[in-house]
Amino acid sequence: MPKPHELERRIEQLKLQNIELAKEISQRQEEIQDLKQSINDKNLLLDLKRKEHKELLETVEMYKNDYVQVNMLPNQINKECDKLNHEVE
């Protein structure tokens, strides 16, 4: 059986180790919270970027449709002119 002073020394060592482990656990929990917050921030930014991207795609599609409409206009005007010319003749 160990001597009493050795037991006390061992108890003190274990207490110190326990305190160090508690500090490490606390530090790791803070790191985890920081990482979670960082992930949440990134997700919010990503959602914002996705929304912006979607809006830009819709705008591009709208301009594309407008372009097609405007591009077809001269042909339509030519057809109407031809039709009017035929009616005049």
C-alpha cells in the first residue's frame, strides 16, 4: 500500500490534470461554438448569393426574351409592308 504523502501527491496531480482537462474542454467548446457560428454565417452568405444568382438568371432570361422580340420586329414589319404593297397593287 502506498504511503499517505504519496497518495496526497497523486491526488494533487490528478486534481491538476482534472483542472487542465476542464480548461481544454472549455476551450474546445468555445472553438466549436466559433466554428458553428462561422458555418451559419457562411450558409447565410451562400443563401444570399444563391438568391442573387437566381434573380440575375431571371433578369438575363427576361433580357433574352426582349432581345428575341426586338430582333423579330424588323421581319414582322417587312411582312406587313409586303402585305400592304400587295394590297395597293
